[in-house]
Amino acid sequence: MFAGVLAMGQAVVVRHRAGGGADLAALAAAGEWAKGEAVACGRAGEVARAQGVWLVGCVVRGEVADVVVGAGVGPYEVRARAGPGVVGRGGV
């Protein structure tokens, strides 16, 4: 019983880490959009690693960045978008 509760708690922690890392990575990429997709996605990767997650995918279209990060074993992936007038997240 205890092992099940512990595993569920760990899953919640991983989910929150992935969500926060995805949001921050998307914001970082959106902040660098004018320098091009390579620079913006590079910055998103740096921010993701600093949050304990890894960048799975990154696309910058205009001023909007769309990133996917992974976390934990499995892995667990989360998508986030950021740019003028749009900030959002959804599971992938």
C-alpha cells in the first residue's frame, strides 16, 4: 500500500516539474524569437535542463514558441506554447 502511495506521489512531482519546465522553456524561446529558431530553441533547451527536464521538440513560428519537454522515467512529456496573447500547456 505504501509503495503505491509513494509511486503516485512521485508521478505528481514529475508532472509538476515537467509542466513548470515546459512553461519556462516556451517563454524563454518566445523571448528569443527575433534571433531565429535555432537560438530560441537553444535557449529553451538551456532553461529546460536548468529545471531538471529535457527538450524533446521546439518550433518557433513568428513570435510564438511551441515546445515539448520530457521528465521522469517513461518519459512523461508536456507541451507548452508562449507568445503574444497565447500561453498554454497540454499533455502530449
